[in-house]
Amino acid sequence: MRLPPAPLRLSQSPALLALALPLALALAFSDQTLDKVAKSEGYCSRILRAQGTRREGYTEFSLRVEGDPDFYKPGSSYRVTLSAAPPSYFRGFTLIALKENREGDKEEDHAGTFQIIDEEETQFMSNCPVAVTESTPRRRTRIQVFWIAPPAGTGCVILKASIVQKRIIYFQDEGSLTKKLCEQDSTFDGVTDKPILDCCACGTAKYRLTFYGNWSEKTHPKDYPRRANHWSAIIGGSHSKNYVLWEYGGYASEGVKQVAELGSPVKMEEEIRQQSDEVLTVIKAKAQWPAWQPLNVRAAPSAEFSVDRTRHLMSFLTMMGPSPDWNVGLSAEDLCTKECGWVQKVVQDLIPWDAGTDSGVTYESPNKPTIPQEKIRPLTSLDHPQSPFYDPEGGSITQVARVVIERIARKGEQCNIVPDNVDDIVADLAPEEKDEDGTIIPCIYSNWSPWSACSSSTCDKGKRMRQRMLKAQLDLSVPCPDTQDFQPCMGPGCSDEDGSTCTMSEWITWSPCSISCGMGMRSRERYVKQFPEDGSVCTLPTEETEKCTVNEECSPSSCLMTEWGEWDECSATCGMGMKKRHRMVKMSPADGSMCKAETSQVEKCMMPECHTIPCLLSPWSEWSDCSVTCGKGMRTRQRMLKSLAELGDCNEELEQVEKCMLPECPIDCELTEWSQWSECNKSCGKGHMIRTRMIQMEPQFGGAPCPETIQRKKCRIRKCIRNPSIQKLRWREARESRRSEQLREESDGEQFPGCRMRPWTAWSECTKLCGGGIQERYMTVKKRFKSSQFTSCKDKKEIRACNVHPC
């Protein structure tokens, strides 16, 4: 994201930020005095010494630097805010930057550079161009400017504020209108341009990086992207000080840009590997979808890496997705100590930073390349009102992740001055090197795979497995065992350890027996990998001894045999199997007799039950397309079984099905059937009849609209007679006919053969007030005669038009 363009730069000297008196302070001077004052550097000091009405200790006005820091980083930008607490206000102000204990009458007394944010609110002072003042005098409660810190070596800087409210000038040398910032020490956390010292440690150290993403809707609710939130794959390396992966104030490489905008580590890894002389280990860990899940559901991603004397720095990054170009990570973390040792543990909370390649302000902003590219910088809570991290008070951003770097082993001779309380030095032997007896080890293996999931999902004991591949067999006559390894385990969140537990290495192989004939002694050792976290003493033994017997008979007729070799690998990978061990004849009997001692032994061996061995499964495939094109459907994903068939049946599911929802399907309008045609609305001459139908379902989601719900057609009963006397006669006849009909309706006589009907009901209300509606009335059956031969005796219904006048 962009900061406002830089204005003229002040002297590159140490700075005290001082908010001096505003332009309105000129009220304290006469116009003649101002005319006599030359536009020189001395005028700024005159502002500071100007006479006016001052009120000390007034606290409704405050000066604040974003993040409330006590230190400044040379060359960094800081947002400075001068504000008044309602209902207070101010009309004018002045802001000036001075070195500590300087008067401001010389150019070198000033430090840093101001940047104008809003030209309608602020401007540089004409007679003191290093100061900022108001553009126009008016009531205001807040102004903001940027201040660029001076270069290294400047020392402390003081911010002083002066404001004008009517003719009262509020000014403070200490208190809420003064802010003192000192230059940040080179060891300050989070700074990537601190001087990196040469490392004096010896040997190498191995570390494990564990990344805990804390970015969730609970911790960062504003505009949290519920659907696609994730952390991209972690990419980084251990490297020398001659190589920089990324740093604050630097420009993002193409690899960093692709991680920041796309979450792709491919280009970044290519860039790291091209620096092979400067890089010891490439650090990689898997992506996390979604961004946060409880640790008892999903383990935090981790990666192991090594460092040495020349490549003792560690850097990494991962994208916060979706986002324009926001990431978290560490840059040039030094794991070498001043005492020539290796750091035991680093815990660092992380806030997001902007790669300077995209100008979006929200998680899901459309692509908006930043041209020209800007420098990498931390996000702040005042970047943009639409930012999900925005805080009008300028508070710090809640951390989104935590990284823990733990030392897990050291190799080679160590030269640390201060003794280390963790004994994690391991033998520096690789499979390709010589064994204890000087012979070449014939088997070359790949690295072990990650441990599989535990076969137990509860706190009951289970097993987990890892595998490695045989890369080369230098001597075909010698078998190459140990391609699988099993380890006891428990379900997520379960542990049988407490804070007083020692972490021990495996036992080293037994030493040879102390004698070659008869009974002797042998021993084996192990070491403490991790002392108890509660500081207690580790009481577990580090050495064991036991009796051993070689060539029980030591007579002239007995053989001298070698010790028994190690047991071969069990013939079965699960369940019951057999294993063998061998020994050789060192010396035949002295009397020339045959050696009767056995040279091989066989015994049963029990591997874990076949059904308890964890399945080795491929990752889940992508979800299939939804089974429907609209509305609710189903989608599936699959994974494959990678473990060997002889490991037994695998009960893990290989396919998952879940519901999916696409936009709703269109629903067309639904109507009832047409009603019967109504009576003609005229008793003579031309008229019309209507019929209607009702809407049962309104159209939804783009469905077909409803057609007409009323139809009309012409009707003509007879011509109207124009003779008035005849017309009146017919009206009279019609009236008498209706009256007689009404009398018949009121009687209980039979209206239809076989039925006695109730009278007609009154006409219903018209369905419309205008434009043609309908009315209905009903006649129901009161009684049916059993002797009647008619079966068509039914309730009757009549319909007629009403309110046919236009609307």
C-alpha cells in the first residue's frame, strides 16, 4: 500500500520531534515584527521562544505516534496524530522536529522529514519550512502527518505540540503534548536491518520450526473470509548474511511476490536453491486449509533445518490467504549466540506485512498492481478505513500467528563459553560412512518419511509407522533391513508425559563381552536428549551392564565362538513371524575334534497386530464438481491406499461425500385452472363475460413470469328495445319474475328431481375494485330422497362479473 509522496527532506541529522506553536501563534507578534524577521533557520527557534498565553498541564489535547513506540527505527515512517477530546477543539497548530537539547535555531538542530497526508488540513510553514501547520484556521479535532525518522546515529527525538484555541495557546514541554522517541537499539526485536555479527559457534545445530496460525474469525472478526481462509506452504532457508530472502525496507523479489500474491512457493524455492553456496537448508512445510483448527484436530506444520558457523541465519515466509499481498514470517533470525553457542529456543508472535506489489486494502480486493513497486513494510492499524485491521485509535494489530524454533540436536565439537543445559550432542555418522570396525556400511537409505497418523484416535495406546527407501545396496550378499519403523503413540491431545519427564536417546548397541571364554560382562549407554521442563534432576540411568557368556565350555575339546549377532528382521511385518541370529567359529577345538556348538538360532517374533498398523494413504483429491447445476447436490473426493497389501486390511475411508449448494434453481410461476365464464354484464345489447385464475406460486430465482390471470370475451343476449313503454313493461316482467323466483328459493319445495335444496347464498364480495372482478354464490343440497332415481343431485355454483369499469 502506498504512503503519501515524500516532501522536501530535512537535514540528515538526529532528531527531536517537537510540535511547536501553530501559525496562529503569530498572534503573539506584531505585524511589524514579522516583517522584520528574515525567512531563515533562526525563525523556527523564535517560534519555540515566542511569547503568548500558555496553560500547562492541559490534558484534553494529546499527541500520539502510531503504535505508541518508545523507539524509532532509522528511515522508517511513523504516523503522528494531534487530537482533541470532544467537546474540545483547536483552530491552529504547529509541528516541528528537533534533536534533543537543541534550540532549533540551526538547520542541523532539525531531524527527519515530514510528509503531508491531507493538503486541505496541513501545509509546511512558509517562514519555517521544516515545520507543519494548518492550511486554514478553522475548528478541528484531529490532524495527521507522516514523519520519516532520521538516519542511524541521530539519538533521541522529542515531539512537542502547540495548538491555538481562540487566543489561548496550549504548549507543553512534558505531558500529553510531548512525545520522546529514542533511536532503536540494534538488538531490538523485529528489525531486519540490524548489524549481523560473525558467528563463533562450532559444529552444527539442528532445529525444528513449528508454525501456529492464530488467524481466525474469533480473533480477527472484521470481514473475515470464511470460505477460502488459509496459510500458504511455508518456504524459507538457513543462510549466510550475504543472502537476504526478504527484509523490511527492501523490495520483494519475484519469488516473494509469487508467495505474497499467489501463495506459490515454487519460484521462491528456485531462488533459494540458486544461492547454494549461501544456503545450508531449504525450509518447507505444508499449507493449512482452513487457516485455523484446534491442535487436537490438526497438528501444526513443522520443518527441520540445520545451521553452521557461516550459515547461522534463518528466514521464512507464508502468505495469509486470501489477501492482496500480505504475509508473515521471520527475516535473518540469528541462531548463533554471543557466547559461541546455539540458541535453544525462539518464540515469536507475528503480525502481517505488505510485500509492496499490490495495492488492495481488504482480504478479497481485486488485483491492483502497485506501480512502481513499493518497499516491504509491516501493516498498521491506520493504513485504510476499509482494512480488516483498521483501528481509528491507532492501536497495535493483534498477532495472527506464532512461530516456535527449537533446537533438537547438535553435531561436532562444540565451543560455547557458557555451558548448555541441554545435552543433545549426537554422533555425526552418516549411513555412507564407516562402522565401528572400519568396514563400509553397504546400505544407503533415503530419509525417513514423516510418521503416519496414530492407529488410536483415543488416549489408548496405538502405533504409528514411518518408512524409508533403500537407495543403493553396495554389497548384494549383505541384507539391508530396517526400511520400516514402528513407535507407540496415543490419540491427538493425549500424553503420558509430565513436566518432570526426561527425554532419553535410544540405547547404543551392547559392547563386546569382556572375555572370550566363559562368563563376563558387557555394557551399553544412552544420553539425555532433554532435561525435565520443571528443572528437576533426571534420575533415569544412562548406562546398563549385564552378564554375558561366550563359549561356556573352555576345555580343549570346546570351540571358541564369536558372540551372537543381532537378530535379523522379523519375517512378518505384522502378526507372528520368525527371526534368526548367527555366530561364527573363531577357533576349532584344540584336540582336533569337531565343533558341536550351534552357529544359528531361530525364535518366534511378534509384530503389531495386522489390523492395528496405520494405513499409509495418499492426500485427499480435490472435491469433484457438484452433482447438480443448481440447488442442493453432492460432491465427492477420494484418496488411495499406499501401504503394502501384506500390512493387513485398512479400515480408513477412501471416499468422502458431502453436500454442496449452488445458486437456487429457477422456479416458474404456477397458476390454478381457469374458472367458468361469468354471466354477461349486460341484459341486452353488447356486453362481455370474464373468467379468472389464481397464482399459486410466484416466480423465484429467475423463473418464468406469470401470464395473464383474467380473460374477457364479448357477449350479446338480445337487442335492446328503444320503445320506453315496452321497455318498462319488460322491466316489470323481469322484476316479477325475479320476485317469484326468490319466493321459490325461500320455500322448501323441490328445486331439482330427487333433491331438496337450500336457498342461494348471497353474492360474495367482488374480487376487484375495478377492471373486472367476479362474484360467486352457492346452493347446497339440503336433502336427497332415497326413492329418487336421479344421481346428479349436487351443490350448485354461479359466477358473475362485477366492477367492470376501468381503473
